[in-house]
Amino acid sequence: MNRWLTGIACATAFTVAACGGGDADTAAPATTTTSATAKVTTTTEPVSSTARATTTTAKSTRCLEVPADKVEGIATGLKGGTTLRSAQAVKSKDYEKVWIISAEIEGPGVEGDDQIGTWASNGLTASEGLILSIDGFAKQFSDWPDGSKSKAGFSQIDDGVKQSRECVKDSL
């Protein structure tokens, strides 16, 4: 009896999944979105052997523009007349209350485009405490303490570091 019920359930599930409830001529266009810097695939005609698709890059939904007062707070620790541009934040999944903040560093001694510094903070407002340097540019061009030497031991492989840097590149 149990085998029979299992067989009926599987056959029903397979039939529903395979049929999809409509025919190819009336099916709505499909859109598929995946992770951080997502590739979005949009089918431009009903699914069939002649379907064509286009692919574009979409901005991550994890990206947040950093409030001006927090950017100014980070900038107070910058060295040598450098400034920040296009600051973006991503909430790290590796820590309960940590935002990874990246921004392009501009000014004397900074050569080329995409010179991005990355910091960690426990909040996105100026009054929310700690700021720690994560990458080489942040360590070189700011006085903020080295996050790798903190109790948390921040590193460039932490969740949110790569993503926040991509957010900055996407915003430039």
C-alpha cells in the first residue's frame, strides 16, 4: 500500500512539474536571477527550440550606499590629502554586526583607476563606533587600525569584502 501511494505521489509530482500548466505559445517570458553580481537571463519569446536569450549584469541587492556622515568619519583617518569616492557597504554574513565598506581612494600617491580601500565597521552611521582597515590600500592610505590584528581577525576572504568592492566598481 505504501509503495502504491508513493508511486502515485511521484507520478503526480512529475506530471505537474513537467507540464507546467500551460503551452509554449501562451507562456509568459521567463526571468532568472542569481547571486551577488547577478547574471539576469531574459527569454525574449516563449520557450521553444527557437527561443533567444539576452544576458546583462545586474547590481547586487546587497550593495548599500554609505551615508555621508560615515564616509566623512572614515575620511578623518585618511593620509596625505586623499579622499573617498563611491563608498558602498555590504552586511557581512560572517559576523553578526559588521558592515564591510569599500570606496575608491583618490589623491596624491594613488595611481590609476579602481584603487579601492576596504574597511570594517559595526555600523553605518558616524556614531556607530569602530572602523578597521581590511586591505592594503586602506592600511596604506589611512590611519585606521589593521583589522587582521583585531580579535575578529578580519581578512580579505571574509564575506562582504569582495562584494563591497564589486559594488564600488559597479557604481563608478
